[in-house]
Amino acid sequence: MKGTVAQVRSYDRSVQLLMVNQFTINLGFYMLMPYLAAHLSGTLGLADWLVGLVLGVRNFSQQGMFLVGGTLADRLGYKPLIVAGCVLRTVGFATLGLVDSLPALLAASAATGLAGALFNPAVRAYLAADAGERRVEAFALFNVFYQAGILLGPLVGMVLTGVDFRVTCLVSAGIFALLSIVQIRALPSRRGDDAKERKDGERESVLSQWRGVVANRPFLLFSGAMIGSYVMMFQVYLALPLEVRRVGGEGDFGTAAMAALFGVSGLSTILGQTRVTAWCKARMEPGRALTWGLLIMGVAFVPMLVATAVPVPGGGAGLWLLAAVPPTLAAFLLAVGTMIAYPFEMDMIVRLSGDRLVATHYGLYNTICGVGITLGNLLTGAALDAARAAGMSALPWIALFTLGLACAAALYGLHRTGRLAPPVREAQPATA
């Protein structure tokens, strides 16, 4: 841990602040969101389909607006979008705790989603710009702070929600309000290199910029190949918990296994990310590291596949082990694969953008992967239902394992054909 702190201190103050900001953003978000559905259905008595609507509006507004958020960050600068996102989430989270009418809840949910679309691309583009040649290591540290917020947030939220969910909302809103003030006072203004190049000349239109990004074929191929990594990683929240509950039940066995599942996923990243990144960078090209990361993520589902061949014990230690060990091992391997891939993935987006319209590229990338996650989860849920109905419990794990192999093969192909090499930027005309 001392080594991680020393690495953080070696970066500029802006990079340090962005890492702490991301921890705080995730802390505030995850202390509230895991308990929102229970509040809507329990305290407010909304029907399940209305609960799904409120949650879906948040996801749709975020995924659908990432490209807009990234474009605005490239045109207006990174800091205004980061501040605007934090302020908007302050309002959204406070509103979720203070209103009970459906229109107000939908508006608040949309605001929290839009907030993420505003600050996510801007934060990553800002971090990439200020980290310079140390982008890979910076994104590794960024992931440590990111996962720490995810790990701590639900624990804080559980305590606060035990008092009142409205307290959770107001505390979370207060965190984002404080974060907004810190950004305004301490975060230096920063613009992308493309904005600097064009500040004295005619600005390219938004549609022209979007056409240029969409015409970046290597970037689109890379984005498509990486969709599977997000689908696989999301199974820590979908397929693996469902399997834990199916085997271990809703009692203490299932609860303990769920705790092990989430704890291993977060703690392994916090403790191992920087070491894994240093080891990979010293031995592999970025394309190879990405290939190995996705391959390991696919292999993560092999323990689940093996477990389907084991008869489910009637109870005792055998039942607990079967409910806990394969999913926890799968979660650990998914975390390892993500640790390998994530820093190189974030760096690759900058490389493939040619350091031009970086936030816009991040925004489109987030949208592509977000749509992929939605479709992937629908297919995974359908596979789980079909497997239970047909008595073929191995089906979902075979599908996810195959997905990992296919994505790793796609990345390997892009790497071998040179499509992951950064484009050559056109020389800028000299000015008098």
C-alpha cells in the first residue's frame, strides 16, 4: 500500500485529485444505488415495472448521452463538464430522497444518469492528458481508487439506509456537493490538444467531428472487440450472484458467499492492480496484454462449468463450498483479467484517437460498450432461464467462456495486423 501511495504522489496534483475524485464519485454513487430499488418498491410502494422504469431511465440517459458529454468536454474543456456532472448528481440524488411522485423520480433518475455522461469521458480524457507517457500506470492507479469506492460505498450505504434511505440520499448528495466545490477551487482548467490547435482558427463542426470519429475504423473494431469484456465483468453482479443464491439459498450460506464474491473482486484489484500492470508492461506489448486479459476473463467461467458436473449436497459444509468457491474463484479470475486489460484499454483509446478528440472517443466507446452490456445481460438472463428450464446448467458458462475466447481472438487479430498501432497525425501547418 505504501508503494501505491508513493506512485500517486509522483504524479501532478491534477492527476492525484482526479483519482481521489473518482473514489469519492463511486463512494457516493454505490452507497445509494444498490438500495434504490428496495426504497422504490418498499417505502414508496411502486410496482416492479415502475421500479424498472426509474432505474432504466438512469441507465438510458447515461449511455445515450456519453457521446454528447465527450464532445462537450473536447469543445468546452474538461473541468466545466466534470463540475457540471457533480452538480447535477448532487441535485439528482437529493431529489431521489425527497420526492415520491413518479415524474419527479424519473427526472431525478435521468439527471443522475446525465451527470455520469458529462463527467466520465472528461475525467478519463483529463487523466490521459496530464499523465502523459505514464498513462498506463496512471489508469492502473485510477482503477485502484475506482474499485475502492465500489467496495466501500455499499457498506456505508447499508449503515445509513438502516437509519433511513433519505439520509443515504442526502449524505450522497452532500458528498457530490463537496466534490463540486473542490473541483471548482482546486482542479486546474484543461483543454485537449485538438482544442488548443484550433483556438485561433475556424472550429470544426460537431457533425464533422463525429463523422471523423465514426470513420476511425481501428477504433470501432477495438470497441467492438472489447464489448465482451464488459459483458463478462458484469456477471459479478448478475450471473454469479444468481448462481450463489440458486445453490446456497437465501439464508446465511448465500449471504456469506455473496460477501466473499464481492470482497474478493474488489480487494484483489486494490491490492494487486499496480503490480500486475508493472509486470505486464515490462513483458508485453499493449495488444498482447489486452488479449491475455480477455482470455483470462473467459477462463474465469471454467470453475462454474466444472461445478455444474458436481451434485448439489443437501446441506452442511459441502453445500457452502459449492455455493461459495466456484463463484468466488470466477470473480477473482475476472478481476485478474480486468487488472491486466483495463490500463492498456484506456491507453489504447487515446492511442487510436491519435490524441485528437480524446473525450469524444471515450464517450462513443462508453456508449458502444454500454449498449453491448445491455444486450449481453439480456442474452445472459435468457441463457440462465433456458438452462434451468432445459436442465442444462452448463449452458450459460459455456456461452460466457466462448465469448471470452472470441474476444481474445479478435484482439489478437487486431494486434497481429497492426490495427492497434496509433495513427500517424498530419503535420500542422506552420504559423507566422
